[in-house]
Amino acid sequence: MYRYDHYDHALVQARVDQFRDQTRRHLAGELSVDEFRPLRLQNGLYIQRHGPMLRIAVPYGLLSVAQLRKLADVTRRYDRGSGHFTTRQNLQLNWVELPRVPDILAELAQAELHAIQTSGNCIRNVTTDHFAGVAADEIADPRPWAEILRQWSSFHPEFAHLPRKFKIAISGATQDRAAIQVHDLGLQLLLDEAGEPGFRVYAGGGLGRTPLLGQVVREFLPWQHLLTYTEALLRVFNRFGRRDNAYKARLKILVKALGAAEFGRQVEDEWLHMKDGPATLTDAEVARVAAQFAAPDYENLADEDLCHLAHLREDKPFARWVERNVQAHKVAGYAAVTLSLKKPGAAPGDASSEQMEVAADLAARYSFGELRVSHEQNLILADVPKRELYTVWHRAKSAGLASPTVGLLQDLIACPGADFCGLASARSLNVAAAIQERFEDLDYQHDIGELELNISGCINSCGHHHLGGIGILGVDKNGEEWYQLTLGGRQGNTARIGEVIGRAFAAAEVTDAVERLIGVYLATRHGDEAFIDCVDRIGLDAFRSAAYDYPTQTERKTVNA
């Protein structure tokens, strides 16, 4: 993984010192709330419902053992012993105290962590596939390119005050696990006929109030021009993006207004002024960054381990965990393991300091000292020898990190909602808990099969509800919490925005409505047909009717009693 050089250390330390002075002046009354607001935002500090929230960057979702241990330590000493991993692969601390934030940032800097540009109208944390570098279907490793973009965009003076925030995601595999089509800039790594890497460029994607999928504005961008083309695209956005209306200020609105073809033409015109200029990437520069993502010293292992196969045969709970939480690896004898942060009774994505430390210990012992954060709000051990899977499972299970539910209903995504977020219209965590409780039976979850259920507490869609096979959106109606249901959303290569099925439900009705939707699926599916494929085949009407009219199993039991 990338290690700071002396320039990185100097830049981050200078930002810590600068923000310490800004915070001092604000607390002394020398900077007003309005003057302090843009300064704190560019250092990841929000004022939420209960007080300050600090969002810590996890660049492209990659953490070292030392970094996760530092996060655990900071979470314990400066927060309440629990942090929230987000759909942008960051970590949020919800109970920090403003006067202590500079001290937190100073400690993070020692571990090569920061909170720079995790908020504000700037280029946000660049995200990518949580299996980058190890995925069996990988075309090329996206992490060096993400790091190049991170170095280029950090403190970029021209793009520090964009019309609105700007999000970038990169996928390097045949299957998109980075949701690139719902980002302002989505990059799909490809190889040309000579085997040289380049990018298919998507622009104008995003969720929120106006959910739109990104449009292809360039089919193939040679790797040398990654920065110059991105700069041209941002310049067009900076010049023509709306600044009079925050709801219409995102790039997606500009791309929709101009049309993808016209927007692409304007980017190409702007690019003519900088193509082949000083920001053109060289072999030496790419090699410098890529060297820090060299493959670890893998053992020469057989693809299958006899002890592992024996445990699969003899221990059904272990076999179930392997089925759901263990992914194929491109190196024989290794696997990628998902440590689930979806334990019933805990908020999705939340991890205690103790759990972070256990995850760090597991990575140190079994996965070359690195971890990943997924945008599904879980942690990943990317390089586990298959012979060690049984031990990893036992240790993860003892820490509450081994729910065998990845990809199932229990693995739902949820933002913090109105329990914490000052922007939220409704709570999310109570709805998530009710659904998890209703569907806690593992056999039932496995019978239902693959199903993405995503919950957002407001239209900003931090829970990616638009992309869920079932999506839940909290809305405010005259001071009361209600919830809209969407169906048919998809992420990945065939990304699609879900469709609202009808009137909103009261909080107490949501879980019953979800059960009705699943009941239709179970009654009408063909063989092992997935939920989303069933929705496509029979259409929304059958599900819509059931959501509002058909009694759930629980309701039928009540009537029969």
C-alpha cells in the first residue's frame, strides 16, 4: 500500500497546524460560525444533530494494521468507543468534541491518516473495488491510478471551491464493484489491443435528489492523459456548474442539461489546451506509485487445502460462512474474507474499538498487514491462505465479525439517519434493526438468497437506496417519519435506479411491507432466480399490490389465532 514520503508528511502536518489555529480562533470568537464553516468542512468536520462529526479519509478503502489500530485508539479515547464505516469507504466519529479535533488530526497524521477533503465542495475521497489487486476477474489494479488521482487532487487550488462536491470511483475488474456509474466521474480500466491500460470515462452519475447514471463521454482514454483529461472535465464543471441552487449544482445536472455528447465535446475542447502538457503522466511516475502496490510475498500453495476441505465437510456453520463471506482470489491457495459489520443489534457499518483491534490482529497474522473497507460497509482481509480460514472464522466469530450473510438481506446498507445526521429527514437505524430482527433466521435468509436492501434517512441517498433491489427512503411528512419503498435498483455493470412503488409507509409498517414484497418473490420465482431478476420478469405491479394489500405471514398468524 502507499506510504507517505516527506512531502506527504509535510503537507498533512501543515494542514493540522493550520486547522489547530483556525479552531483556536473560532473558539476565541475571532472567526464566526459562517467563517469557520468552510474551514472545518475541508477538514472533514460536520456539525450534526448531537454535535461535531469527524469524517476520516480511508483512501480507496485501504488500511494498514497500524492505521486501523490508530483508528481504534482514537475512537476509544476521543469518541464513545464505536466508529461508523460509510458507503464511501471512510470512517465517521459521531461524538467528538470540537476543541479536541486538532489533537485527533495530529494523532491521525502520525499513522498517515487525515480528514482532508472528506467534505466541502471539492474532490472527495477516491474510491475503488474492495478486492482491488486480488480479484480473480481483475483486468488491471486500479489502486495506483486512485493514488495518482488522490495526490493530484489533494489541495488542488483550482478545485477547492467547486459548485458542489465531486466524487470519483475506479473499477479495474470485469465486474464493477465500485459503483462507478453513480459517481461524478467513473473510470473503468480497460486494455487496448496492445495491452496498454486506459479508461472508459463515465460522467454525470450520482444519487440524491435527482438520481442519474453516468454517461460515457469517452470510450478509451490512454493512461498518460488521466490527469489532463480529468482536469479538463473539472474545468468545464467549475465554469458552467450551477452555483445559484445547491440542489442543481452537481455535475449530473450539467451533463443532463447539455446532453452527454455536448458535455463531452466541451471537455474535449478544453482538453486541447492542456493535452500533452506538464500533467501528462510518464512511465516513471506511474512506476513510482505502482511500486508501492506490489503484490505481497505469496507462498506457493496448492489451490485446495486438504484441512480446509475437511472443515467444509464436517462443520456446516463454517461451510455456510465460506459460501457467503469468502471470495475467489487470483493467487492459488488464497482467498479474500469479508468481516461482516452487520451483526444484529448493531448499526450497519458500526465497529467498536475492540472489533477494530481484532480485525487488525487478524490482518497482521493472516493477511500481510492490510485491510479494505467496502462500500457495503464491511471490512475485508484480502490475502488469507485457505488453510487459515477455519482459524480466522473462529476468531472473527468470537468478535461478532462473522455473520455469514454477505449479499443476503441481513447485509443491508444503512446511513446513520436522523439518529445522528442533521440533514436526515427520518431515522434509518430503527428500520434496519426491525428488518434484521424479522429476518434473523439464517435458513430463511439463505432461502431468500441474494437481495440488496439499502436504507437512506434522506434524499441525499448516503445509504444508496436507489441501487437496492429494495430501497427504503426516509421522508418527513408534517414532522412525522415516513418511508418510501423503491424496487428494481441495481449496482454493478447493469446499474439501474429503483422505482418508487407508491405511497410512503409509516415506520411501523415498513417491515411488514418488505415481508410482503419478499413473499411475492418466494411464491413466483423460477428455481434459483434472484430477487432482482424476478422483479424484472414479472414487473412491479404484482409487488406493488402485495405491498399495500397482501397480509404478511405474521399478520396471517395473528388473524388465524
